[in-house]
Amino acid sequence: MLTWKDVIAYAVNGNPQPDKRVEKTESEWKQILTSEQFRITRKKGTEAPGTGALCSVYDTGKYNCVCCNTPLFDSTIKYESKSGWPSFTQPIKTNAIKYEKDSSFGMVRVEVMCNSCDAHLGHVFPDGPEPSGLRYCINSESMVINKTEETK
């Protein structure tokens, strides 16, 4: 289980190797993404709080990168943070997420990106629930949910 100490270590010392790399030109990304997905994932934008389509979705499944379809988060670790963005406590795998120090807008935060294609996802904060204490605050436009059937 990742902790805030691990997140900071990755942001400062480098990230784990991804399982795969996906690289495209800006023109290629524009061809496969909507304008809003492109603005958020490729230009480090954000959606207004509470407006994302996945904020109140709690279906069973995997949340994958909208750019390269890499699995990022599992529905079992999604929770209601009341932040206005979909929130998770852990990535699906340690090497699914890339971490970088973000000093934009006069504050210091840790940006999270898809480790396979460098898509901007959002930020991670140390104010989440136990046991990890992490809150991955993710833009809905940066993910697609692949729903799975619950077995009864």
C-alpha cells in the first residue's frame, strides 16, 4: 500500500517504470480525444468541481486512462471525498501512476499522471481515509470506466 512518504519519494526521486509506454504527437492526441479531454489530459487542465460525469458513479469496474486505456484505479477504492472530483485511495498498481511536484497557482502539490502516456489526471493529497491516508483527486474527463458485472 502506498503512503504519502512513497508519493513524495516518487515525486522527488523518480517514478517506477510503467508496464508499457504510449507516445503520440499532439495532432494524434487531438484526433482521438474530445476538446475537453485534450485540454485536461494533454494541457494539464481541470474540470469545475462537481461537474464531472464520474463524480457520483460507483459502478463496479476499472477506471482506465481515457488516452491510452491503461487501468489506473479500481472501483473498490473509490470513495466520496466531497471534494467535487472522483476520489480514490490507491492506484490499481504501484507503477500505474506517475508523480511530479506541481508549483502552479502559488501552491505546492503533487500532480498525478498516467505513467504510460503522461496524461494529466489530477493531484494526490495526504488527507484521505485510513489506512493509506491518500486522496487521489481525479478529473472525470481523464478516465473511462470499464464496468464489470458483480457476481452474486
